[in-house]
Amino acid sequence: MSKLGNLGARLHKGEVSYDFVGKRFIWYGVSVLITITAIVALAVQGLNMGIEFKGGAVFTTPKTDVSVSKAQEAAEAASGHDAIVQKLGNGTLRIQVSGLDTDQANGVKTKLAADLSVKEADINADLVGPSWGEQIANKAWTGLAVFMILVVIYLAIAFEWRMAVAALIALIHDLTITVGIYALVGFEVTPGTVIGLLTILGYSLYDTVVVFDGLKEASKDITKQNRYTYSEIANRSLNGTLVRSINTTVVALLPVAGLLFIGGGFLGAGMLNDISLSLFVGLAAGAYSSIFIATPLVADLKERDPAMVALRKRVLAKRASAAAKGESAGDEQEHGAEVVGQTGPAAGRASGRRR
């Protein structure tokens, strides 16, 4: 068995664990810092909205030897606006200029034909109105709102309202980070970006539900025992699905990384960037939030429940009594489990017994 597979088996059996829930305030702090950075970038730099949202014209030239840089200079000089130029596989150029109406587009087309030494009739011009982009944006926001509402309702029914709240916060966390990255790097936001954002919401939710399902099973009849608090059971459940979450995330990120770094970077297929960046950042943020945000938030909310408060008191009282008698008070201690990242008296007692 591989080292990762062996670690996964030990995590699933509870033989080794990392105290994710116990260190939750560290993860909260990291997320708050990243989120603030994303919001500041969004407020200062804003999003580079594509032509589909701002309106403008797309000119497609016949096959030409004109370089991308020269075509961009010609398009910007002819239109007075910033231009995005892409060399297509068949040798044609795709020139995108935002903020043009029909009359302006016709004038730019004429100047481009002269500057690029091609026939005006051979240049295809497509005009995109800003109202179409506004409709796309409104439908995207509507779809996102409906999705969020359905997610909360489903999780509240299938699990409980605390898990629904935690999952919703994790989803907003993932969206904020992804949008902030777009503002930082200046990638163009297109309908493909919107599709990517909606896709990562589904993936992030899937990973979170897997963890919640294990937690629901592990915490069944939790008040009938007095060995573990809810936070400890949540941490055990999270560790049990940890390697599975890592494996699925890595497998999902590899092809997306190929699109982003090879297709969009080395091969210059810029149109791949709009969707691949949102997928790459969103998938990574979704995996992070499922492990470090969603489950610790559930534990925080659940520990406020009167039944869980009473359980914690019983567990701590039993451990204090056992410590006074020099006895073990939990399965981890009884079976010699290794708790990675745990500090305090419990870790010291476990370490002393292993010695």
C-alpha cells in the first residue's frame, strides 16, 4: 500500500488525526485575510468585463501575416479604445474592441482594412450590444440566488440548519476569493467565466456534503456517550474523509491546470483563460473551505446548543476525574491514537503513555 493510502486508512480508522477543528481560529483568520484582499482588489481594480457585458464589436480578418502586436496597435489607433487581438489557428485574427456602436464599428472596419492591407469586404464584423450582456448578468445572478436558496433548503432538510448555514458561508467564501483573483490578475470576465463560477459551486458543495454526511453518521446518538465532545467527533469525521477530499481535488485540478497553464499560457489560447482560471481557483478554494471552514463552523454553531454544552461538561468532568486517578478517558488514549497538532494536558498525557 502507498504511503498516502496507508495514511488514509489510518485517518479513517482514527489511529492518527490532525486537530483541524481545534485550530479553527487560525483557518478563520487566513480566510478573513484572503477575503479582505479579494474585496479590496475588487473595489480598487474592479473586474475586466468582456465585450459580452460591455458591448462592442468583434472583427475577424482573413488569413494574414500581420503580427498580433501590429494588429492591436492598428485597432487601438482606429477605434480610440483598448483592443484585444488573438491569432487563430487558421492564420486569421480576432480583434475585439469594446464600447463601439454600429457607425463607429463601420469606420473602424474601414481603417483596419487599410492598415492591415486586406479587403474590407473580407473582414467580418459582429456587433454586441450592452443590453445582451446585462441580460446575461441578470440571469446569472438570478440563477445564483435560486441555487443558494435550494442548497440551504436541501441541507436543512437532509442534515440540519447549522450545516446549511456553514455550507452557504463556505460557498460565498469560494465565490469571493475567485472573483477577487479575477480582479487581481485582470483576466477578462466572459459568459464562460460565469459558467465556471456556477460549476465550482456544485463541486464545492459536493465535497462539503461528503464531509457532512460522515459527520451526521458519526454524531448519531452523541448525547448517549460521554467520551467525546461534538467538536472532537467532527474532527474525527473530517480526518476520516481527508484523503478522499485531497484525491478528488487533485484529480479535478490536473485537467483544469492543463487548460490554464498549457492551453492558455504556452499555447496562447487566451479564450480558455476565462473559464479555466475560475475553475482552478474555485476548485482549490472549495476544497479548502470544505476542510477548514465548513466543518469547523458547524462545530462552532453546534457547541452552542444546550445539549452539546451539557455534553461538553460531562466529557470534561469525566476526563478530569480520570486524570486525577491516572486513568485514560477516551478511545484515542485507550488505543494509543496519535493526535497531530494537539496541545495541552491531553497531548502531554498521551505522549507520556507512548513513552
